[in-house]
Amino acid sequence: DGKIQLKGTWTDKKDRVSPVTAEGSYTPESFKMDIHIKTISGMNLAGSMNAKRLSADCPAEETAAK
């Protein structure tokens, strides 16, 4: 239905765990998410991620195949 809702944890290299949530929307060509995390020290952080499809082919794969 074009909606994203994620809930989980992020673990750093020192095995410290922080809760993470994200919500947003997606289409076959793009997505947008608002992300929320609480650091191990208790600080709330928020951000957003936007992405869009650039091509059906991956130039890196084409170069590696040659």
C-alpha cells in the first residue's frame, strides 16, 4: 500500500544497542523515510532519507563484468 514502518535496534562496533524507528512511503521508483534513534547516552536524534531509482542497470555491475 506504499507505506513503510520499521522498528528495531542498531548495534555499534562495541555491541551497544540503540532503538530505531522509521516511517515513510515508497513507490516502485522512490522512497522517503523519517528516522528516529535514541543514542546509548539517551539523546534523541531524527533524520530523513530520500532515494530514487536512477536506472534499471547498475553501471558498477557493467564495469565489473568487463
